[in-house]
Amino acid sequence: MKKIRVGIIGAGRIGKIHTDNLLKLPQVEVVAVSDLFAGEELTAWAAERGIDQVVQDSQVLIANPDIDAVFICSSTDTHVPLIKQAAKAGKHIFCEKPVSMDITQTEEALEVVRQSGVQLQIGFNRRFDHNFKRVRDHVQNGTIGDPHIVKITSRDPNPPHPDYIKVSGGIFMDMMIHDFDMARFVTGSEVEEVYAQGNVLINPVFAEHGDVDTAIVTLRFANGALGVIDNSRQAVYGYDQRVEVFGSKGSVAVTNDHPNTAEISTAEGIMRDKPLHFFLERYNEAYILETQMFIDSLVNGHPLPVEGFDGLQAERIALAAKFSRELQRPVKISEISELLSQQSVAQ
């Protein structure tokens, strides 16, 4: 069996999750881990998993001729240079979302990938969720006819730490970008126009960084369908993840996953457990499957399930939403280049 030798760049929470998932695959050998803050603790963690090489400098990992592919799990501001360096070194790449917060930089990175002839998969893990994939399948199979309305709800159980908020890129690029990708995924159609509204209703710290904690975005798709996405940084009852597509022949909808299906009925009311706590619990199987499919693509030559273009399109929608909220009007995806040019001149 052909083995894919992998290096992990960035050993925070998500990097460690990907590492553990990769180690379960017989086609994979994790050769090295790099992290700016690598020390005794990370070295011990890696040693427990049979990973001998732990370095602080990612360039050491990228230059290693024994490594076939890298997983980029470091901070977003490092993604573009690392993608370019890894591509030029002939490494296949899995990169967490978003590629960057600047679509020009993202386009440059994707061009280097294209010229280098390597594979690049973006970490939109929700595409691999068993519920959302079922929605996509029914839409693609024509079960509900032509899609007319898409409704996506995504609400976190708790706001992120203030230190994260200031570098997150804002709710549209950090949080709702998953939902923008999901909208494209379940409909199979591109978004043409975006209208966004947002407010600070949870914590004033968001306003301090020019961000909002509550947002609603409406979408107009190329196939004529309409969409609405709502995000909140705090749902007191837990992680709220729902999708519905309504069409000419019916609808398909999925609700939250719960720890169990037990429902208690008494004279006082009907009760059940809250949804699974957060994204690591809710999308655990999706993280495993996206990793498996990336490796399968490399081993067997199958098409990648999520490509760099998908990352770029989600970023374009997120940027349109940001402009829409600032300008207080709908923004077409086709306007983005002109708006960026105007913004550059104003600065």
C-alpha cells in the first residue's frame, strides 16, 4: 500500500485533531510536526504518537524531502506564505479555512498551487457532516425539485475570547464563511448578490474591534434561489446548527445533533438534552471523513472534495457581506474588485 508521509504545521487544537485522525489511517505516516511554540510538552505529545521530529521552524518541515503533504493548521495570517512555499516544494496541501482574509492574496496562492501541479484541499469540514451531506444529495437528486429557499442557522454556545475577536477577521470571514460554503454546497449554485445586517447584542467588545456578534445575511443565487443565514455568537441552549432547502417539489431539513434521542415527558413538560456542545463534538465524524477523503484523493487520484476555488468563493461572499453591512445596501459579487479599488484609493 502506498503511504502518504505527512507533516503538520501548527499544533494547536485543530492541528492535534488532524494529527490524531491521520494516525488512524493505514495509508498515512505522520513524519513531523512544526509549531512556533514547540517545546517539551509538544515533543512529549508527539512522542506518544510515534512522531520523532518536532520543530519550531515550518521551513524545516517543508524542506524535508520525505514529506509528501502538509496540513496547514497555523494562524490565518500564515496560510498564504505557507501554501506558496509548500506548493513550490512539491507538497500536496490541506489548509484550514479561510485561505486568507485578502482575496488578492488568496488568488495569488491558488495560482502558485496551479503552476506547481499539487493538490490543495480547504478545511470546510461541514460538507462532510452526515446531515448536511444528506441535504446536498436530495437537492442534487431532484427529490425536492428546483431549490427556491435556503435557510441556514449557525449559532455558537459562547463568544470567543476577546484576544481572538481582534484577529478573527470578523463574523463573516471567521464564522459565517462556513455557512457561505454550505449555501454553495447544498444548492450547487453560485451566489450573485449579498445583503448583510449585523449588530452588537451580546458583548460590546465586538464593537471595539469593528465587529458584530449577531448577523443576518440574505443571498441571491445564480439559479434564482434565495437564501438567508443567521449567526449568533451566543446561544444559551447550545450549539445550534440547522439547514433547510425548500423547493418546487418539497423540502429537506436537518436539525441539531444531540448526545442521545431520549425525550422525557412529565406533567411539567417535555424535556431533552441540549445539542452537542460545540464544533469539536458536533463535527467530530466530519473532521475524520474530510481527512480520509484528502488522503484517498492523493493515493487513488480521486478529485478533491473541496478545492482552493471553493475557499476563494466563500471569501468573496464574506467580503461582499462585509461591504454590504458597511454600505448598508446589497452588494453583487461582481462589484468586489471595484469596491476594493475604491477602498484602496480612500486609504
